[in-house]
Amino acid sequence: MASSAVQSENATRQLQAGDTSSGTCYRVRTTPVNPIMNDLVIQAEDLGKRYRIGERERYLALRDLVARAASAPARLFARRKSSSSNEPHTNGDRSYIWALKEASLDIRQGEVVGLIGSNGAGKTTLLKILSRITKPTTGRAEIHGRVGSLLEVGTGFHPELTGRENIYLSGAILGMSKREITRKFDEIVAFAEIEKFINTPVKHYSSGMYVRLAFSVAAHLEPEILFVDEVLAVGDASFQKKCLGKMGQVSREGRTILFVSHNMTAVRALCSRAILMKDGVVASSGAVADIVDEYLLSTAHEGSVREWRDPSVAPGNEHVRMSYIRIISPEGTPVIDIDSGAQIEIGFENFRKNVHLSVKVRVTNSDGVVLFVSNCFINSDSNSRCGFYQVKGKIPGHLLNAGRYFVDLSVCKDQRWVLLQLDGVVSFEVANTATGRGATMGVAPGVIRPLLSWSHSFEEVSSSSTNLSCGISHVRL
Amino acid sequence: MSFTTNSTWRRDGPAIGTTITPQKGWLDLNLNLRELWDYRELLYFFVWRDLKVRYKQTAIGAAWAILQPFLTMLVFSLFFGRLAHIPSNGLPHSVFYYSALLPWVYFAGALQNATNTMVENQRVITKVYFPRLLLPAAAVTSGLADFAFGFVVFIGMLLYYRIAPGPAILLLPFFLLLAVLTALGVGLWLSALNAIYRDVRYVVPFLIQFWMFASPVAYPSNLVPERWRGLYGLNPMAGVIEGFRWSLTGHGQPPNILFAASTVMVLLLLAGGVAYFQKMEGTIADVV
């Protein structure tokens, strides 16, 4: 069988490369149900994609060609003159970027793999190459199985057509046969909850209805390999939850999924393995928990720690001069999540004697809502001294919801006069956790995310007239 | 085209491998007919969509399919026939012009629609894979519906003028196929070019206008000197239109050197179009 040959060849390759870490990681995590489960369904080697800068934003007009042709002799001359300069990504007057470089990956049947990384890391490019939307510049990949790609919600929808017509059209474009669509039609309509509007052109739909219908079509795809790109970012919270549930169900059916998402909770819950991409390369690959942590670690510290080693550039004035401000986890790591809470550390130099010094911190969320203001009164009896002050504060766990927060800092005198004010001096990210969310995933709505202490009791009420017994439950806080 | 190993994504068959490799040069061509066949249902849906959408929110709907060639026919009869006295091979002017306008209007519309397919379907092209060839193919196929409406009118005209087409009418599907292939061949070139150079979309109306005067729509091809006929026939639409006139009315030129030249030209155009289109297909999602 060709596949087993491929597999053994791959095993040799892994051994030769000495790449045991990623190899064993998922081999342990995947439990083979039958021998086919060990088949490699996606094998990519050294995939690379080069774009000309601006190529995707702007189309070429003939006049550009004319202009390029006209300037060709001058360019030739210029190149000869500057041939000693050694810029890797420039070629004449065109500049190129590698959106993807030397990406190699192996995915087995039934694996659900999360593809994570910050914006521009090459996740979507990789997905587009694997789903054959565009060809790679280098490398090769082999895919075994029927592929479905879900890179946007509503692929192929036409606004003039009715809901019914769009189900067929979009379904066909996504790869369903007409018979298959007819068979699942009622299910699709029911999932989208748009029975009443099925014969209305979708241009008259509300955006919520449109998204529900579009996702419903996509959710009923049954490919062997599914590529999903952040399509869950649309729709209201309850629908998102429904979609995640549907995806979880799909993954349990033994289908192979490559899932791009920025929702780490969803990635953790759905995927068995994750691949971290960074600047167009596959940075690491392994068990989902490790890779998600690695990703959070690499992004969390962005902007959450500021240290001014050189006093001449540190913000300050004749009263005080900043030295550092850090928002870190209580253990000192940069990853802050809902459970851990955060620690604020501030260091500054004080030049004012005999005043009441206080430090005020204001925390704002990304919607601009002020969550709280907190003061640290340093010298309550007007006895400040010249020198270096260090202040530490703790934001408790189970207070801030997941999200990005911005910190305004001010140093005050006598609780009234502002000596130094720095707005938005640092920001930090609180990562989501599943605590108190049960089986549901995603970020819970709400500005804060407290962990309430619930208790419950139960007493049985038996009825003599019937054999039924029911109970009264008391739930209290 | 490099997605060649076996077939892929057989909708109801066993899963077979797909190999993804970079775009090679011009010579790396391998039209995957098996894959196109597997996607025939999607071709049907694209045609169906074109037809559904074409006359939505129009007051008279599909009547446009009839009005366009019919009104053009009236204008031609008046100016070229009555005023300029251009010979019409002994046919009534209206029949003479309409029999040429039938394939011509189809060709012009199909070419225009095929050219715009890549740009109009940009969103789909950048989000999901299917053989891009289906889009121009659907555009030239859906134009046949309008052709059918126009043809019904032509039958009425034949009855009115009591013209009985001879057995030559059995060759009509062949001439129609030639028109479809011409529209597809040129449409493949232009749609791929239009994805990169949007100028193409402004060029096409002029191209169609000039092309019409280079085709025997408003005049019979026997006005062209005998020794130039072969060269004239390099315009594939010359062969198509002469063929239409001859097979529908029995008047005019039976297939000759002109027609042979047209047929060869269509095949060349189509082969070139497919080759160029396939070269562009792999990266069209990046530039469109």
C-alpha cells in the first residue's frame, strides 16, 4: 500500500532529522483506533510562499508595465552600480516578502491540530497552500483525502439569491454534491434557525441571520480533512458556542482538522496538538498545552514590562523619575491568566522631601471602561525622603476577565497634586481559563470574571398518590 | 498545472492523494480532465447561478435576450441594407442580419462575461479551491440560454419569410460549438489577464466592436477578395457566422477554405488559452 510506504519513509526522515520531540509528542497523544488512524494524511515539506510587497493590495495596471519597461535601462545601470549591496529580499525595484518559509509538517488522520501564532505569522498562507487556493513558491505537500476549507463564513453566497438557493450554491462551492445538500437541507435550515426566511433573498437578512445560515452550511460539510480559519470570530456569543460544540462533535467523528484560531481556550479544548508559527516559520509543534503556553509566553510580555535603564530618557521631572513598571504574574512569569491574577511592580526615584507620596494606578479595558483605581499611600505623615522607592501591588485572581488591559500611572503629592502622570504606560493581557465555565468555552461575557462560591442542597419530596418522586433544590450563594 | 497525480477529491469515490508543488514553467502542462469531470456538478451550479442572477430585478427579464439581437437587426437592416445597399446574398435583410447576429450577440456576451469571471468571483477564488477553469466555462455556457431565446425568434422569422432550411441545418450544432469554443478560448486569455491587469476590462468592449467589423455580420464574406479568404478565416468568428448563415438559410458560402482556417484557429486559440490560464491558475488568488 502506498500510504504505508509513505509512512515508513516519513519515519526514517524523522529519525534522520533527529526530530523526536514533535514526533513522539503526538504519537503518544493520539490513540490509534484502527491501523488507518496512523496514516499521514497531510505531509508538507519545506513549503514556502513569496509575495511581492503590495501584490495583494494593488493590482497591476498596464501603465506600471510601461513605466517599468521605460525605466529598465536605468534600473540595469543602477543595479550594476549597487551590485555589492547585499539585501536578501530585494530584487531590482521589486521587494519580496516570504509569508511562509520552509514549513514542514505531518498530520495524521483523526488529529485535530491548532495552528496558532500572532497576526502575519503565516498561518493563513499555510492554510491557503494546503487547501490549494494558491500554489507554494517552494516545497511540496501531499494530501490524502477529501478536503474542505472554511476560510470565511459565507463562501459563495450571492446576495440576490434566496436562502434556499444559497444553501445549494455555497454547499456546492464548498464541495458538497447536490444529493448531499438535498439530504441535509432541513438540518441546515434548522441549525441556522431561519425557517421563515428561507425563500427571502439573503440581501434582506440581518447580519446575524446571514452568518448563522452561512455557518450552518459550512458546519454540515463532511470532508475527511477540514481547514478552518478563524471563522468563529463572527456571530453572537451563543451562536459561537453552538459552533464550537458542532466542531467538537466533528472532531470526535475521526476527521482531521487543521484549525487556525486566536481563541486559545477553543484551541485547548478542541485540539490534541498545536503548531506555533512565527514570522513565516513553524516555530514549534507538540502537545497543545505546551505550545499554547509557549505562544502566550511569547506574546504576553509585549508592552507589559517597561524598564528605563538610562535615566536621561526615563520619563520624569524635577519631582520624580520613573525607573520601571512591570505587570507580571505572581510567580514572576509574563503570562497572566484569570486564575493567577497579576502583580504590579513600580520603581521610581523621588526628589521631593517631606511630602505625602502616593502612587495611583488606573486600569482600563480595551473598550475604554475604567475597571478600578487603586492607590498606594507611601508616606502618610509627610515624611518622604529623596531616594529610590519600590512599590508592589497585587491584582487578585478571579477578578479581571480575559482580555487586554491598559494601565495609567500617576505619582501624587499630598493625595492631591499630581507630580507625574503616565497614561497607558503599560498594557497587559489576561489569558482565558476554563475555571467556572464548565464545558463551555470561549471568553465569558462580562467586564469582570469573579469566582463565586456557590453551594447547594437537596431534599427529596415523595408523593403518595404517584410513584414519581421529585425534589426541591436549593441553590444559594 | 501540477495537481496531477491521480485525481483528487472524488466526491463519492475513495480518497486519493493530491500533490501540491510550486508552479512550473510553460511546458509543465497537464490538463486534468478527470478532475474537471469530477467537478461537473459545480459547473452546473455556476451556470445555474448565472441564469438565476442575470435578470433579477429587471422589469422585462429574459425579454432582453430577444430585444438585443432583434433591435440590432432592425438598425442593421435600415442602415446597411436599405441605405448602404450592402448585398445580402438574396436573403431578406432581416434574415440575413439576424442569422449572423444570433452567434455574434452570443459570442460578444459570452466573451464579456468570461473576461470578468475572475474579478467578479474574487472572493470565492481566494477562499476555496476548485478548478478555476469552471468559471469562464460557466460564463460561456450560460450565454446559451439567451441564444436559445433568440433562436426561437429566428424560427418565427423563417416561418414568416417562408424560408425552409435544408439538411445543412444538421451542422448548426457544430457551428455553435465552434462559437462556444472561440468565446472560451479568448475568454480564458482575457479572464486571466484581467485578473492581473484591470485594463483588460476596458479593452474588451473595443475589441468586440472591432471584431464585429472584422466578421461578416453586416456584410457577406464574399465581399472579401477570394485570395484573402484564408487569411480572413483566421478570424474564427468569420467561419462561425458564415456557417450559421449557410446552415440556417441555405444561402451563402458552404464550408470552404475560410471555414477550415477558422476551425484550426479556434483550436489554436483554445489550446493557448488553456495553457496560459493553467499557468496563471495556481497564483491567481494572490493577484486577483
